[in-house]
Amino acid sequence: MTVGEVAGVKIPPGREYQLPTDPDHLWDGLKDIGLGIRWVAEVKKSDMQIELSGPKWEYKSYTILEIIEEPGKVRNGIVTLIGPDIHEVEPGSSFPSAWDIKVYGQGITQRHREYIERQMAMSLHGVEGYMAFGSFQSPWMRISKSVAGRLTFAKLCQVIHAYVKTVVPQVEAMEFRWIIASPEVGGLALIEPLYKVGIQRLKAQELSVSLEDEDVDIFYGCTICKSLAPNHVCVITPSQIPYCGILSYNGAQVTVELDPEGYIFPMRKGECKDQTMGSYTGVDEAVYERSNHQIKHANVFSAIKYPTTNCGCFEGAAFYIPEVDGLGLAIRRYIGVTPLGVKFSRLAGMISGGSQNHGNKGISVRSIQSKTFLKGDGGWNRIVWMPADMKKELAEYIPEEVYDKIATEQDTVDPVELKKFLKEKKHPIVEKYWKDGEPQPLKVPLPGGDWPRE
């Protein structure tokens, strides 16, 4: 993690800090910062000292954890900060950023990456004055003015360093580089090429999983978001990646192996009641127990009827558009208006919190790539709208015969015009779901309600 040149872009020099590496002193110097669940809170724009990434920068920032399997390649406890520190900027400042983290430990392999990523996220979950949303591919962070004189980027790295080494003792060395891309450092022009390379590196690190849902008897559940969404339960299958995009089926397996009493738990699949919808007796039983007896039934492959609950950390969302009886997709970096007449940020606030919101389902970029994606609703034959850059990014996963028939904000965000677009393009929804060329809008129950028995 040396300062030099990446993707043809020269990286400015930075300042180096050495974190404590002795196990007895990992947390030294952090007593003036509150740590723990009581500090979990949102940082309002008016209260922020600094913001990193987020909608202002179209989420063009990233955090990358790289597992290094060769000893001696990771400088233990070194933090390189390129750009200004928290207290060195004007209150309310906002910048894109790039955060690279290297980890080495004997026996630590790519199989452990997702588990360590989740521990990193957990470590920062209760830092006083710190807020984070989104995934490693599209993070959004804010730091409050109330901690500007006490919290530094090196201290944030120290929290991760200390926490990870405490809960994953196999980790022997961690090294950090954080680029805060202020105009003096290079701004978005510095981050954009790094972002493109960074996303490629993230994809290259993903493990290939050949398992199908039918191949296993055990799914997994995740309740890490209960502090923000008390009734939320994520269901993880070989084909279903959690909404946050952090964990896969493999990552869930590793987590249970290393932390059997933690927030990831085995979920008996049970009898399959409806393979298309993803309805299983074991899933229903587990979700009911873990949702404080609030959610009686959940379909793994549907956003419309009895979807799994939404937390608030989702990368994106699928949403029902009644005027065309179809589904739209959007992710956090999209800052425009959706066909629902609201921006993604408003939509996310409406559907998060752990409720079962019929017609709305959190999604991750990786879950969209699955062949079971929303198959209970018709899959890609029901997808009618998505942001243009999202559509381009996921082009290889969208059926060729549907691709040009899905509208974007460049075509329209108006439901009436969207209906005309779908007719003109002969989208499959017109023939498969409409009647005599007209949509048949569903009467979607309120959150937590029941659909009429068919």
C-alpha cells in the first residue's frame, strides 16, 4: 500500500501513523471517544463536520479489504492518510474518498474476507459521532461536529484494527490507506479512475459458488440490523445475497463456523411450499421466531407478495409501480426521481425499519445478478424501469430480449409515459401481465397486512 501510481493516476503523498500493535494496548488512546450501541445514531447534514461519498458524489467512493496470503507484505498497524483530517476541514465539508485495507494472518484466505468485512462494519457501528450507510462499493459516511476535536481518521482505523484483532485472533497484521479527496488532493478527478479499478478488484475477489438453493438443506439468517430494525431478519441462500451486499452464503457459513453464537444463524430450509416464490416452512418458522413474532410468512423470491423484511442498509430497492403493474429498481447512488415520484433516499426511509412492506424489497447489486432474482414476481419480465448507469453496469445479467425494453430516467420517470414506452417497446409485461393491453394494478396491502386468499 505504497503511495505512487494507480490506474495511471499519481497518488499524492500522505502522512503515516503507527497504531498500537501489542494486544494489551490495541485500544490505548480511545477513551475520549464513545464506543458501543448507545452511540448508534444518524448524523444530520446540519450537524456534520465532514461527509464522505454519498449522493452528492453519486457514491463514487469505495472501501476495499484485500486479503494478503503472503507474509511480510502488510505493514502492521500503519495508517496512511492522504488529504485532510477531520478537524482540518470546515464544518459541513463533503468529499469523495477511497479506503484501502490489507489484512494478513496465517490461515486467513479469501474465504474469510466477507467475515472480516462484516467485523469491520460492526466495529464502527457504535462509534460516537460516526454514521455509515451503504456497502463497500458505495459507502456514505458522516462524522459529527461534536467529535471533530477528538476523533481522527487514524482513530477510526484504530477502532477497526483493535476490534478485528480482538474478535478474529488469526489476523496478525492490518494496514490502512485512506484518501480524503479534497480539491487540494485532486477531488473527484483523483477518485473516479480509482473507483473504476476498485470495483473491478472487488469483483475479482468474489468467490465462485456453484451451489444452488436446491442443493442444500440449510439456509442462514442474519439479524445484525436489529438495533435499527427490531423485526428484521435477512434470509441468505446460495442464490440470495443480503441487501447490504456484504455477505454471501459462503460468508454466512464461515461466520457460523467462527462465531456460532453470533448474529448469523443456521436456518432449516424445511419443506418447499412454492419453489417459484421461494416459500419454505423452515424459513417461515425462523423468521417468525426472530422477528419478535411479527412476520408469519416470507417469500424469498418476491418483492410484491410477502417479501422478506427490509433493514435500512440495503444497496438498492425493488418497488412496485401500480400504474404499469411492474417493478422498478434503483440503488443508492441514483439521486434523481423514481417513477413513484420520490427520490431513492425518500423511498429508502419509507420502506426500512424491519417491516414487511408488500411491493418493496431491499436488493444488493450481487443479488440482482442471481438467476432467481425476483422470480416469484416474474423476474426480468416484470422489471420495467431502472437508472441508466445501473442498467449499463448490470447489462450482462439482463436478458438480451428485455434489455432495450426497460426504461430509464433518460426515457421517462412519469408513469403515464412509462406505460406508453412499455407498449411501444413491446415489453413482455404487456403480454404476460396486462389484460387487453392495459395494466391490472394490484391492491397492495399495507405493511404487515395480509393478501386476500386466492
